[in-house]
Amino acid sequence: MPLNDSQIATIIANIKAVNSGLTDSQIHVEADGSTTITFDGQVTSLTPFQTVGYEPTDMLPTVVPTVPGYHVLLEVEQDSTPHGHEIIRIVSNYVPGYRPDPNLDTSIVVNVYYEPDPQKINIKYVDDDEDGKQVGELVPVNGLTNHKVSLTYTIPDHYEYVSGKQDSYTFKAADNQDVIVHLKHRRSEVSDQQVRTETIHYVYSDGSKAQADYVETVTLTRTGSKDEVTGEITWGPWSTSVFPAVTSPVIDGYTPDQAQIESLPADGNSTDIEKTVTYTKNQVAVPKGTNGNQGSTATSTKSTSQTNGKLSQNKNSSATAQLPQTGAQNDRSLIALGTLALLTSFGLAGLKRKN
């Protein structure tokens, strides 16, 4: 049955619908349905049971479903490639009122593949001791949508890990979040010490040295925590100590102005201690005379000294008792007086030797 003009126009429209690059002048349809298409200098004849193929870009759908995080790849599966072109659509029903030849395999499968998009996150190190300040550079981690990647970490020098690590990360199609690793400043223990010295000088009243100095030292210590990032040290208190009491040494014939230097505390605020003990020469006491007859004590102004081994007396001496001038009594008095003088001489000589 011959085709009318309306049917021919429909055929032309159908061919143009699936081959947008063609124009009416390139398509010629006869009344019996046979058709020729002129394209790229080639003339292709069509029957209702023939197929035609063009470059895939001429026939691809303009819209395919979108999948977040993926982009589309197209692949065509088919049985043959007439004219060196891939057949992506079978034109078998372009003639109204006709049906495809049931013996002609017109199946064609267009597979739409979705490939995962590239994704990226960063590992970010932050300093909790400084209000979350970023430490160092961001560490990029690349992957694909719905792919899982293992994560590794390098803690920056002088920091300690607090929280935030995770062994792996699975990328989402969108809104991937950086991995935040929280750090704190590493701290190390440090120590400090200082020495305090007590020095005691022993001198005579003229300033000359009487004995070697007494020197005592004590060591004070403290510990602290050092911030390895900033270098700042937080110190604990100083220890305390005590300089013991020191008894002044004995020097014969001299008396110190301080019998003992009392014990003194030492702490972080103390300074070195320096003391001086001064020795003064002792005064010599002169013994008083005794009256042999009366048993009473007499005040004497005479001085007795020994010169060249001989005893001499001061003629200005006076006594409160007068000896009688009788013979025997006088002899006894003379003996007693001589004995007293001799004892006095020996006593003065002993005092000189002691001095």
C-alpha cells in the first residue's frame, strides 16, 4: 500500500529524531517505504527491516540519571558495526503500519556505568594548649566515593597525642570532613640547684687571724616542668635546709665575743652567711696578802717581781699588824714573814708562766 505524504513526513521526522544531524534534504522516502539517506558523501539505502548506525555522539541520550559522587561512563554492547560505526539504536519501526521482521535480531544494550568521583580530605593537627591552633601543614588524603582508605599519622615533634585518630576513612559522595587530631604540648621534668655558704671568721681584737675560717655549705634543689614547645618552665618550690649551730673554738688566754653561732635556716630566698667571732685577751688577777698572826686579810700595795732570779720587795708596803721586837717571838715573826714573801714570789712567777 503506497505511503501518503503524511506518512512520508512521519518517517522523515522519526529518522531526524534519532539522527539530529540530518536535514530534510538528506532524507528521501519513496511511496513504497524505501528510503535513502545521504550523509558524509555516502548514500545509504533503507528498507523497513534495515538498520543504520552513526557515531555514538550522534545518538547518545542527552540525559541519564545522576548519582551523587559518581560520573557517567557509557559502553555499547552489540553484534555488529556496519559501515565501521557502532550501532547504538535500531531503526526498525520508523515506518508507520509496519512491524519489525521477527527474524531480525534488533536487540542492543547500552550500559551506563558510573565511576566514583575523586574525593579528598585532610588530616589536620591542632594544639589544644593553644585554643585549637593548627600545627604544621594539612596532610592530604585522596580517594574515591565509597572507597575506604587507611590512615597513618605522624605526631609533630614536641607534642603528645590526645584524641581524634581513626584507623580508616570511607569517602562519601559529598561533605567529607577532615580528620582532626588533637595534640598537647609535651612536658619534661627539669631540675635546678643552688649552693648556700656559711663562713665564720675567727680573729683577735686587733683584726689578725686567730684560727682558720669555718665554712659550711648546703645545697638547695627544686624541680620543674618544661614545655617543650614554648620552652617555658614551671618551677616547684625550693627545698629548705639548716646551717647547724657552731660552738666557737677555745683559745687559751682569750675569750670570744660569741660563744656560739646559732643555727640558721636556708631556703630559696636566703643569701650566703658571713659571721665574725672576735677574741679578746683575758685580764690577769693579782692575789691579795694574808696576816699570819691575826688570821685577817690585809690590803697590800706592794708589788713583787722576780728580776734575774732574785726576789725584791717594795719598801712602801704597809701592814696593819706590828710584830713585837722580843727575841723568840721576833724570830718566829721573821720566819713567817720570809715564808710569806717566798710563797708570794712563787705565785707571781706561776702566773707569768701561765700567761
